[in-house]
Amino acid sequence: MPWVYILECSDDTFYVGSTVNLFARLWQHQSGQGATHTRIRRPVKLVFSEEFDRVDDAFALEKQIQNWSHAKRLALIEGRFDDLRALSKKPKRKPLA
């Protein structure tokens, strides 16, 4: 089954990915055979995963989360779903003098 996952890296960054074999992919990341981002930021820790019925649904969510801010990803990881919409809004800019 396809999965979307978020890894927390040793430098407190998040890596978002999708796979059809979550356990094998996690092993790849931990052993340095995964993405370059995680390879140089090990160890990594799985902090979020969601299983899907269809690969295209998992891939679509992966791409969506990859465009999110660190704060919005953290809200998802922590289950603060009510905060996701507010974190999507761009901050208001102060007018230039």
C-alpha cells in the first residue's frame, strides 16, 4: 500500500516522501541510501505517516506537504488540524513609509 511520510532529521528539518514500502524506505533513509537531504542529516525519525489506497493520492499529498512551511508541517505532525488553515494564510505586510 502507498504511504506518505515525514521524517524529522537530526538538524530539526523535515523530509516529506511517499513510498509503497514504508519500512524498506525508512531503512534506506537510516542507512544513508535514501535522499541526499536525509543522507547528510542522519539519524532520522519517522514522525508522521498515512496510508492510502491509491499511489496517486499519496503522491498528491506528498507534493502538497512539500510546499508547506515548517510550522504547518509541525501542526500536521502534532495533530493540530484546526491550525492548518490559519497557517496557510500569508502574513499581512506593513505598508512602506
